[in-house]
Amino acid sequence: MDYLADFGAKLGLHMNVLKSNSFMAGDHDVETILSSTQLSRGTMPFQYLDIPLAVERLKNARTILNVLAQYEELSNQYVNCDKSTIYFDKHDIHKREILCRLAITDGQLSFMYLRVSLFVGVPRKSHLEPIADQRLFKDEATEEKGERARMASFVGAVAIADLVKTTLGPKGMDKILQSTGRGHSVTVTNDGATILKSLHIDNPAAKVLVDISKVQDDEVGDGTTSVVVLAGELLREAEKLVHTKIHPMTIISGYRMAAECARNALLEKVVDNKLDAEKFKTDLMKIAMTTLSSKILSQDKEHFAKLAVDAVMRLKGSTNLESIQIIKKPGGSLKDSFLDEGFILDKKIGVGQPKRIENAKILVANTAMDTDKVKIYGARVRVDSMAKVAEIEVAEKEKMREKVQKIINHGINCFVNRQLIYNFPEELFADAGILAIEHADFDGIERLALVTGGEIASTFDNPESVKLGHCKLIEEIMIGEDKLIHFSGVEMGQACTIVLRGASPHMLDEAERSLHDALCVLSQTVNDSRVLFGGGWPEMVMAKAVDELARKTPGKKSHAIEAFSRALVAIPTIIADNAGLDSAELVAQRAEHHKEGSTAGIDVISGSVGDMAELGISEAFKVKNAVLLSATEAAEMILRVDEIITCAPRRREDRM
Amino acid sequence: MALAFDEYGRPFIIIREQEQKTRLRGLDAQKANISSGKAVARILRTSLGPKGMDKMLQSPDGDVTITNDGATILEQMDVDNQIAKLMVELSRSQDYEIGDGTTGVVVMAGALLEQAEKLLERGIHPIRIAEGYEVASRIAFEHLERIAHKFEFGASDVEPLVQTCMTTLSSKIVNRCKRSLAEIAVKAVLAVADLERKDVNLDLIKVEGKVGGKLEDTELIYGIVVDKDMSHPQMPKQIEDARIAILTCPFEPPKPKTKHKVDIDTVEKFQTLRQQEQKYFDDMVQQCKDVGATLVICQWGFDDEANHLLMNRNLPAVRWVGGVELELIAIATGGRIVPRFQELTPEKLGKAGLVREKAFGTTKDRMIYIEHCANSRAVTIFIRGGNKMMIEETKRSIHDALCVARNLIRNNSIVYGGGSAEISCSIAVEAAADKYPGVEQYAIRAFADALDAIPMALAENSGLQPIETLSAVKSQQIKENNTCCGIDCNDVGTNDMREQNVFETLIGKQQQLLLATQVVKMILKIDDVISPSEY
């Protein structure tokens, strides 16, 4: 122990007993030493900078050499024996021998590195770091450069693309998503956007892909999987090109040219049937069927395609899908789903009120029907006797009665409120023979106002200026076990309700998503009526045009353009693969067909090359266009990156 | 050192708690600083020029930013090192002053530091190096002024402006449609510019982005776009010849600041209060209506009752409009912001030719366009793009282009880009170096070498042989006495930047040189770094 004190004095440092470990060279007196020094006993192997140093007793040079070799391997640095010093335990008898063997100079304490004394007590990692490594970033922030950065983004993006790849096409498979939140709720879907939205992704490049799929969902509603797959394929091809030493910028400019060319090729081939209403409707029908065929609804796609087309035609060109209400009721089968021309509100009629009203005049309101608060700031009721309380209560009731009376004065027989209706006013309404519906949510109210043509009222002083809504019949209907309120014969036919029936909530959720996709696509198509054939036909057309461009383009860019065409062909290949068909054979066959500029595509159902025009497989131009553009844009963005800097993740309290 | 020994050889401590601080002194300090400055510059070096690469940055919350804007990269980089922070400041101040060239300035500073390191190794005192750099930067500064060209443009002839903006945009991801974006930027700047005073208030240009559509759909709107919709779904979606009341008071009963209580103790009081309340709402709406407003824009929310009354009286309204937007609307429409209903008068109303609500995509995204304003000084650039990152990057690029256009209006001198200005300065500084006696000569020469770093990086990023290309261009400049020779990044086939139409603003370039030199001087003067070690 004297030795330790001596050591401390020499260094001008105190040993922190609690932080130090003593390593016992022999095994005699261990207990005594430990108890007298209060040092905790260290265990072998001794770790320094995370590298086990003294694996066993440093008896001879071989052990040290082994340690050094291990160190070299881990740190990617060679140990320069000439520059290194070695520090010995005072009792080491093999010192001289080792020094001769290794040609390392004997170091003296205190240890200095760049003239800074390093070891304070036991060497710690933090002492070396500021000098050894000029750190730019905060802890845990990482930086990846050049090839590694590119590799990281390629790997991430391609992994995401591969993940959703199997859901592509009519025979694509679904994914089960289990949430980590409470209840571990389960979603079954093959909608690309839904899958990606629920993934927790760390890779920044993968996030870019998730983002484009989300945008695709917002903008056109469908093609969320295709866009990710195409971007992934583009990156996969780009990776190969980068390996053959083609600069990313060259690839990008090639891709841009190719995308432009592909788009033009599509534009040439579009069919626009806007003027012919009948044909347009069949187009819509085809598009809806194509979209739905890759979803859970494919069994009844005709039924649902009809539903969707009808619903969208009602919108008369508006893209506001909110006026199409989708109500999900478990029970029955998917076939039992129907489109209702009127409007269905998922609410119950108040007790004692008429269950059926013909020629209804509806007042849609957003007003408080509990106690009407005094809105003037700071007002409060202060009374000094019970009698007064009663008086005020009466006044309050009177106030409410007046309000109800005013509402009744509108000459209505149906009152729908967004907020709660208390028992008292409800009773009053019942007395007047008025159907009162409370707590219709905001969307419901807006939709109802839209459907019935009334306006949402909040004050009731001048009945003549408030527009009332009208409908022919209000009645309570039963769907499955639930009672709903049905408004039929409404004035404005814009809104409608689709009631989905199905075996389980998961099924219904997925059906809703599928229907939503179809509706989105249709509503977009109504505005931009250009239509293309489906079944991988557009990809082949584009690939052909792009290939031609590649032949014409001089220089390195042509490689990139060729790669683009390969990526395009990958999509029909994947569709065929997912259907369990011989993709190589089919694609080749189709390429043959395409020489004559036909309308051949993959007929997944029969597993052969078929005529898309005959099979009635169509897709909206807008969707394909968006897929092409966003995929190229995303690929370009990821390609341009040559460095990834990740900040330290913000620490969160673990709430679990 | 803080540790000294007394006559018996026992150590004692001079500065307390020394063991808890890390300390670097003298040459070590300078070297350490230089190497961290260089590290920052190295990160940005690859982003320089039209073929520069982007960086992907992941924030602490996991959001991803992809950019090649120097200022943005550095800002989000989560830098810990002190010197690196200085470099971040450097690029930020270039961003504030000029708006463009934020990458260039850091690369320049990095090159200067690199040269300084070599000089330090030869034993030249850091202060002498700093002084030499100062002299050299002055020479370069004056030389830039000499080689600068003035070009004339008017409201009708905006081509030169567009060309300059295009140079800025060509290094960004949006270079696919740089032409249209450059035109948008120039038009926007000209719309708000005060050509007589040569001043541009960029606050009047609002840059708004919405995900969806494609880059080509980006448009310039002579008016304001507000990301809000009408307060009541059934209000008219389009108003022509709108007279706009701009309010900062809520449509709610007043809330006096002084503490007060309204006690209700009788039935009568209860009823009068009720009536008052109703009257209050009525009055508010009536007042707006009376002055002739056809649209109400309010900073606060409305009570449901007020909302309905407005609807009832056919007075469309927009609520929860942000303060900045409110000001812009006031400027654009020539209206006044009214803080109280009582002060509403017809003169204070703003005028706009057309107000309309526009829907986007399949989700219920609606925005309100206020167009044909009485005073079209405020404009909005509305960006569309494939995804959020694209929009953010486009915003930054547009910002740069706007700044460049503004700088040109302030001062219409330009220098040629593509590294030509740097090469020319380098030649001039090199030549001037020989005239200075003393140690500074070396520093000045080093400065000239550092200037070469920018064209070198340009050439490197464009996949050219850096040294070969640079020396070829340099000799061409001297031989032909043509200061417009630069690096042919886009492989067009000519070195003459005049033919390629690659311009940069003179003040931008000058600022780059000055700022870089200043920071390097500062870094060189540091000889002791004391920092508490962390644990």
C-alpha cells in the first residue's frame, strides 16, 4: 500500500479508490489487500478502450504481441513499435526480455501525450479522445461519407422496395402489421402507403421512399407501392452503374432524360374519352376494376367498381372525397355492401320522437343545447338564498325553452345538432314532434348540410334568413344489429354513403382502404380523363422508347438510360413473379408483341400474354405519370447524396 | 504547465482543478484548430458547383433533410467543436449578408487554413500569416472590382438577371427547371423592388410550399396565399372585388385586462346579461358589414355564434391567420390592421380583385388565394414538388436565387463564375506577392494558392482532372489576358464563362473573400484552448 501512496505522490494526483480496480498478480493475500485498500477487485480480461488488454498475466512478449495484434485489428491502425512506449508493473521480472523482443522503449510515468498528462488515476477513455480524435460532432452524432454513405442509402432504399415488392399486382400478398402500442392491434393490408406509414424506419434514404409513397397517396391515392418499387429498382440499377465507376451526376442526367422520354411516350399513347360520356364511364369502370383487383375486394371487384364509379360520378368533378361517406358495419359478407343515394348518419333517434318523417325540413345546427353559457368574461352567479337559486334555475330553463321555441319556429321537423342535446330540450323537441339528433360529429354535420342543402346555423333569431335542408324521408334503418338514421330523397345529390359489410373489422378496414384508393383514382381521372392500359403495358411502352433513346444518346449517359429502361421492365417482372408465373418468359414474349405496337400486357389470371384492350385493364394516366415522376425524383435525390450526417437522437423518457 | 515542482521535487498545482480541464497550447492549439476547420471545409467541399453532391442530414427527431446548401448543412450538423462552430457562424453570416455562396466561403476558409498550416510548419509566426492574408485579401478585393462588369437591365430587360439566378440554381437539385424558377425569382424580386432606392424588401416575398404536383407547377402569384380555409364550410369560395377587413381582435365578447366580476344575483340581471351578449355579437358583425367589408380576415378564432352570424349576413371570413401573413395581406391589399371593432372605417379596408379558395389533391387541403391586390408589392412563390424534402430544398434554392437577384438590383456589378474570378484573383495576388518584402510575401503567395482551391474543387466535383484543368485554365487566362476563363463544369466545350452565361454577383464574391479571411485570421490568433473535459 505504500507503493500506491508513493505512486499518488509522484504524480501529484490522488488515487480515487472507489474508481480503481486492482489486478492481482499472484493470488496470495488477496483478501487482505482488498480489504485494506478498499479497492474493488478487477476481473480479467482487463479492458482498456474497450479492448481487452491483459488477457492473462503479461508474462512474456508473445502475450503482448497478441494483444497488440488484436488492438491493430480493432482500431485499423498499426502500432509503431519505435514510437510506442510500454509501461510495466514494477514487479515485472520479464521486463528486459520483452523490451528486447519488441523493440519498444520503456516508458516512464507520468504518461504524457502531446504534453498533456493523461492518466489521472486509472486511464479513462475520455482522456485520450479529445486529442486522439478531432471531434467535430456532439456525442453519438455520426457521419458517413462517400461510398459508405451511398451504400447505406442504397441498401436502405432497396430494402424498403423489396419489403413492399411482394404486394404488387393482382396476385400480390398482404402484410400483417402489428402495432407496438397498447392492445397490439393488427392491420392486414397490401396498400403500400399504409405499410410504410406504420414502419419505424431509421435509415434516412428509406425515409425518403416512405415520404414519396405518402405523397402519392395524398395526391392520386393509388400506385403507392409502384412508386416505391420503381424508385428502388432505379436505385438498384444506379448502384450497379456506380460500381462500374460512372459518376452519380451522370446517372442522374441520364435518368432525367429517360424520364422525360418515358413521359412523352406515355403521352403519345393515352386515350382520352372525355367527350364520349358512355365510353368514359366504361373507362372509369375499367380503372376501378384494375385498381381493386389488387386488393382484398378483388372477388367482388365488379360490384365495388360499380359502387365507386357511381359515387364518384355523383361528385360531378369535385375531388372532395369527404362527401363520400364510408360506414363500416361488421357482419354479412362483402357482397352485401351497398351504395346509398341518400345519407346515413350513424346515430340514434331521441326517445319518444317520431321514427319516420316524410318531407322533412331539417335544421342543421352547431350550438350548445346543454346549459347556454354566459359568454361575457368574468360573469358568475352569486346568490344568497335557496329561493334565488330556484329563480335562476327557472330563468335558465326559460332561456332554454325560448331557444328551443325559436328553433321550432323555423318550421322544422328535424333538428340535427353537432353538440350534445340535454334531456330537457330533447323533451321539448319530442313534445313538438320534432326529431332531434345530437352529437353528430363535425364531418357528419358538414356532409349533412351539403346533402340536404341547408346551412349550419348557430343563432336562431331570424328564421326567415336561415336556409333549411330538405329531404323526402327520414327513417331509422337497421344494418346488422345497429340502428342508423337514413335520409333519403335529398336535394343535392353530391354526397352519398357507401356501407361496407364484411366478416371482420380487419377485413372492413382493408376494404375501406381499397375503396378509398379506387375513389381517389377515379376522382382524379374525372378531372384528367386520360387513360392508359394496365398490366405492365405502359412500362413496356416506356421501356421501349427509353431504349431507343439510349441507342441515340452518345456518351456515358446511355448506360444510365438503359438502366432506367431495365428498372421499368422490373415492374411487370415483379407482377408476374408475384403471380407465380415465369416472368422471364412472359416479359420476353411481351417484348416480342410490342414490336408491332400492340396493346399486349400480362394477363395474370390466365398466366399468359393478353390483349389489355380486350381484357379491359386500364389505368389512369395521372397515376402512372405521378409514379414515374416521383420515383425518378426520389432516386435522384438519394443518388445526389454523398454524405450522411446523423445527429444524436433526442433522448426521450421511456414511458413504457 | 500547471504542474510545477518545488526544490524537493514534489509537485504542486498552480491552477486549480487542472485535471478536469483539457488544455491545448501553442502550436498544438493552432494545429488542432486548423485541422478541425479543415474537417468542416472537407465536408462541404464536395457540394460545390453544379455537379456537387448533396448531403443527407438526420435531425435528432429523425427528420431527414437533403440539401447542398452550405448554410443549411452546417446549421443542422450538430457541431460540437469550437472552431467548427466558428465555421458554421461564417457560413451563416454569408447567408445573412448575401444569401448565396455559403458553401464557397467555407471551402475558401478551409483552403486558407490548409495553407496556413504549411506556413506554420516552416516556423512563420501566425500573426505574420494573418497580416499577409489581410494584405492579400485586399489585393484580391480590389482586383475583383477591376475585373467586374457592370450590366444594365431595366424592368423590361431582365435577361441578365435571369441568367445570374440560373447560375445560382444550377448547383441545386432543382436545376431541372432552373429557367422557370429563375424567371419566377426575378419577377418576384422586380415586383417588390424599389428600383429608385435600389432596395428590395425580401420580407414581401412569401415562399409557400405544398407537397404534391411537380416542380414545374411552381408558380408566382401576384398576391398572397394563405394556408387556411373559410371559417364556415358554406361560405362563398370566390369573392370578386373584395374589400377586406383585417382584424386582430377575436369575435368574442371582450376580455378586459383589469380583473372584474359580474355578479348575477337576480333573474333580471341574468336576462339583461343574455341580451347584452347577443347584442354584442350582433354589433360586431354589423360593424364589419356597415363599413362595407366583403371579407373578414381575423387573427383569432370565432365563436360558433359569431361564425354563423357572419355566414348569415353573407360575410365570408378567415380565421386563425398568422401575424406575419396578416401583415403581408395588409401590405398587399393596402388595408390597415384594425385592433378593435370600433375603429373599423371604410378607409381601413384592404382591396383585392379576387379572393378564391383552391383545393389540392385528394386530401382536404385548401388554400386561399388573394389576388389582384390594390398594391401588388407583395407576391407569393408557390412551390409544388414530389415530396417534403424536395419542397424544403426548393425553398432554400429559391431563397438563394432571390438574394442574388436582390444583390444585383442593389449593385449591378457581376464577375464571371465557374472559378474564373478566383483564378484571376490568384494570378493577381501571386504577381503582387513579389512586391512585398518580408515574411508576408509567403503568406500572400499562400493566399493565392488557397484561391485556387475553389476552381480545383469545382473541377474535381465535375469529374475533371483538377490540377490539369486548373493549370490549363490559368495559362489560358494569362495568355489571352481574359479573365472570363473558368472551369467547364457542364462539359459544354468552352472555357469562356461569358459564352456559358455563368455569372455571380460582385458583392457576393467580395464578401466571400473578406469573411473567409477574417475567420481564418481569428482562428490563427488562438494559441490556447481550455475546455472543461466532460464527465
